[in-house]
Amino acid sequence: MDHLFAKFATVISHATGSPITFIICVAAVLLWAISGPFFGFSETWQLVINTGTTIITFLMVFLIQNTQNRDSAALQTKLDEIIRSSDAKDQFMGIETMTDSELEALHEKCEKEARRSQMMLEKTHAERRTRKSRKN
């Protein structure tokens, strides 16, 4: 059942994100708007578009969320594999399960290390410039 729904959600998500689907939706709204005078802009006429768009939006939220959840899980798995197979720190594997405060602390630690690396790089460049100017 999961595989069938995942496949269905992916197909529908891709189809609804296509230009032709957008054009069909714009045409449907235009057709509805043009038909207003024929129905006297009645409450039923308004209810048709309101009900239709509400139902479609309600269902699409779940399909798109399912697709995004799978894409996110796949991306996290790929990133974890890159981290695992490289010289990167293993502490970054699975960080998507951390709390907001844990992520913020890790982010601050990374920023601190980045500033330290930048300072070291600037120091190295300054030393190279000094050595170069001494040679000349």
C-alpha cells in the first residue's frame, strides 16, 4: 500500500507541477468567471469554484507533503552517506532529528570554527605576503 501511494503521490505531484496543468487551471477559472453572468453570479455559481478549489487544495496538501517527506528523507540519506564515506565529522549524520536548540548550538559551533578557519587563512596569507616582500 505504501509503495502504491508513494508512486501515485509522485505522479500526481509531477503532473500538477507541469505548465499544462497550470494552463488548464487558468482556463477553468476563466471559464467559471465568464459563466458568471449566465448564472446571475448566484451563490451556487460561487459555491462551485469555492468547493472545487477547497477540495483540490485539501487533497493536494497531503500528496505534496508525502512527496516532500520522501524527497527529504532520500536527500538526508544521501548526505549521511557522503558524510560517512568522507573525512567529514560524523556528528553531522542524522542532525535532522535534533531539536531546534541542538541545531542552533551546532550552527553556532560551525560558525565559530568557520571564523577561526578564516582567521587562520588570513594569517597565512599575511605571512606569505610578508615573506614575498622580504624576498624582493
